Amino acid sequence: MTHVPMAGGGKTPLATFDLFRQRVLAGVQQPQMQRYALILMAAGAGLLPLMAGKAQAALAPGVTDGADTLLMLMGSALVLLMTPGLAFFYGGFTRAKNVLNTMMMSFFLMGLIGVVWVVIGYSLSFDLGFNSPFIGGLGAMFLNGVGGPLGDAPLADGFNISATSFALFQGMFAIITPALISGAVVERINFKAWFWFSLLWSLFIYCPLCHMVWGGGYIGPFGAIGAIDFAGGTVVHIAAGVAALVSAAIVGPRSTYPEGQRPPHNVPYILLGAGLLWFGWFGFNGASYFAAKGAGLSFLTTTAAASAALLTWCMIEWFVDGKPTAVGGATGAVAGLVGITPAAGFVYMGPALVIGALSATACLIAVRVKASIKFDDSLDAFMVHGIGGTVGALLTGLLAAPALVPADYFPKSAEILAKGGNLAMLGAQFQAVLVTYGFVGIGTLIILLIIKSTIGLRVSQSEEERGLDFVAHGEEAYDPMNG
């Protein structure tokens, strides 16, 4: 039995409960009777709502030997690399005079959100001080007590990973999520506005949503809805996609859109960025298994879905347009990675291929619809992350293997699957998607309107024409400038 992340490495209420559980169940021999007894004890103690969904990701009890912590540390490094990878991916799409600004909108968040996460973000996401299904607490501010005096204490007693490695790993997710939003508003948003938007959005949208899904809150497998999200279909991709959609609508289109559009200025950047994202996604999804011994499954499903999506996107382009494009292949791979994210540890290879192919198809259709209605989501942030995340989250419910959703770690979700099967699980996933759309959409709108009415959102038209590299940073990527 694994336990919710706590501010320190000492005995938590759940750890104390676990000791009590072990003593009570010592004399119960039948596994099924043990399970029923455990559920009754947990319900009677009122502890089920306090357990975190994310920390329950299919882990088996075992002796802490450092291997699982090493997986978390390596996964953290891989996920951090995704942010510069995203910077290259997005930067390749923009005009040459805006490439540095576009890349800085992602890279800068490694500083801003990196600090915010340490100071208060982790605490709001995973501390239990407020005893709320919607927000964490303040007991782990500045990561106070996390990991114990030497930083090597387990996340909870008997847990295989250290509390510090868990906090680090989750921080990487917090960094890249608002960076994904930037793709919708590049080439016209004021960098000061981007600073304040990223700060407020992380505190008031990301952290509460993280708690609701992964911190034992309302949406996740210990909450009222009982949805499952292995590595961020709702928390990261749907949230970023919906925020991108709202942001593009409020900020408005670029002054040259759509008549003055140009092709991507550096397609090799796009391919490099996509490759780095794929590489980093092994940490994003793979390390979310939290156990080195079983992580091969989530590694495999991740790359299988990406491969199927890349192939699907290129084949559709080839059939419809006559030529498969490098930009399409890169975008397709990312779409598949997005789609498999909520399902990576809950499905086998066949469903992973299906999720990749269907995610790519849905995202390609969305990209073409966007172009036809002339909506300026500049780099298709909603069309790839919002649509891909939605398709992935729903297919997770439809295709999840019950054997990969054990009741010990996903009690509400396992109950839904046992009573109603995958269709019932699809219903829970649909509820989670709706709640995420509503919460993120309304919250993002409020933040944007506050910023718009105070410091403003956009640069002037003359500054937009000059290029945001020089206007915002006093630098230029290329000399001489070529547009």
C-alpha cells in the first residue's frame, strides 16, 4: 500500500493506519477477505479521501533500494529537457524575428515556475493542510521537511521513492504545462503580460487541478469522480489546451493573420524539438509508473503510440495532399504522445497503437478546421494538446485494462470498472474532461481579463512588425534579419 505525498519523510496518518492494517490483517489468511477488511477499516477511519491518486500508480510494496528513486531522478531530467525541446519545436514555426521571444516564453518558465514550485506550488498541490478536495495546503512551503533532514526519507513510510525525488519530478510537469500555452499567443503577447499570466495561472489553475487529479482530490481515483490520469492528460494537456484556446480568443489574432502568413522559418528546429520531446516523454510517462521494475510497460506504450501517430499523420497527408511533410510528421508524433499520456500505464500495446492513430487523426482534422475558420491559435496548441488530451482521456476509459487499475491504488476507479466496465469508466473520464474544461476555461478567462485591464496583453502593432526578439529582449537571432 502506498500513501499520499506528505511534507516530510516521517510517519503520516496513513502510515500509522498502514501499521494498524498490517497488524489487524495478520490473522486473516484469504486475500479477498483481507481486501474487504482493508476497505472497511479505511472507510471507517475516513482515510480514503486523503490518499493521493498520482502516488498510487501501480506500485508494489517493497524494500527501498534506490532503484525507484533513480528512475524518478532520471525521469525528472528527461521531463526538464522537454521544455527546451518545446522551445525549439515552437521556435521553428515562428518568423525569424520572433524566434528568441518564442523560445524564451518556454525557457523562462524554468526559472519562474521552478521557484514558484519550491516556494508554494508543491504545497498547494500535494500538502493536505486544508483538508480540501480542491486545493492542498501550506505545510510544505519551501519544501519544508520534504525528504527529512538528509533529503533521503521516503515519500511515506515503506514507500520506494524519496519525497525529494517526487517533488522534483512533479515540478518538471508544473514548468512545461504553462509553456505549452505559449504556442497559442506567440508573436504578439507582451512579455510582461506573459510573466504575470504564467505566475497566476500556475498558482490558481495548475496547482488546484493537480491536487484534484493527483493529490487525492475531487477528480482522481480517490475522489468523487474516480477518473484515472496516468501522466497528465487532464492536468497538463487538456488544461494547457483549453487555456491556449481562451488565450488566443482574448489576445486576438496577429496583425498579419491570415493574409500575411509565412511557412515555418526553420523546419529542422521543429524536427529537433519533436525529437527532444519524444525523448523526454519517456520520463514524462515512463517514470510516472514510479517503480523501475514495471516501468517498461509505460515506456513501450508511449513510443508505440507516438510511432502510430506519426505514421498515421503522414499517411493521411500522403493520401489527401499527395506528399507527407516533415512538419506533419513531427506534429503527428507529438499528437500521439499527448494522446497516450493519460493511458500509458493502463493499456497494453494494441490499445496504445489505436490511441496514437486516433489522436493523430483527430488532431489533424482539428488543425484543418482551425485553418478553415481562420482562428489564430498560432502553433495549434489547442488543436494538438487540447484535442489530443481529450481523445486520450476518453480512450483511457474505454480501453483501460482492469488488471492495470488495481483496487489497492485506484479504489474508486477500480470499483467503477468492476461494476460498470469500460463504458462506466468512459463516463467518469468524460466527467473529468468536462470539469477540467470548465474550471480551466473560466479561470483562464478571469486571469486574462485582469491582466488586460491592468498592464495590457499585447505589444503595439509597430512593435509586432519590428519583431519581439528585439522589442522584448534587445536581441536578434539572426544577422542580417530576414523576416
